[in-house]
Amino acid sequence: MLMQGVVIWYSRQDFRAIIWCDDSRDLGLARGPTAWRNPMIEVEVGDAVAFRAEKRGGERQCRDIHLIETQAAPSLTATMLTKMHPVPVSRIPLLHLCSSRD
């Protein structure tokens, strides 16, 4: 499946990345230089990319990743983190179920 997304984490050393996908479902994972069309291209957090997504096990693997636009969404990662509202998790599942807002 062809998709687009934004890099929200990247390791130049390992050519690994986490990509927020345009369908807002599972995050995409890039593992190693073979995931990239050109592994030598400079990629940074906030860059827009296009790729082929493949579901493997419980993960969305990204292949043939290539850059579309540099710094298309540089603050996306920070925005995602500030919008999170962590819900306290009880160590006893029954208590967690009973205290849920659902």
C-alpha cells in the first residue's frame, strides 16, 4: 500500500525511523538501510516521506522510503506529546476496569 507520512524519530546511525502515517493508524517502522530508496539522503524529524507499507505481524513495515518535503511538520512530535493525556493504570486489572471513564 502506498502511503505518505512524517518522520517523528530517526537514527542516522542505524537508518531506523518511526513514521506517523497519513491514515493516522499504526505508526510505520523503518529498519535498516534497505528500507530507504536512497539510504544516504539526509532525513530529519519533521520531514514528509512517501513509502510502501507492509503489515508484518503486528507491525507496519515501511519500504522504499523517499523524501517528499523537508521540514513539512517540524513540530508534529512535540504536538503529539503535549496532546497526550496519560491515564493512570492500576496494578490490579479489576480496579482499573472499575475506575475507567468509559
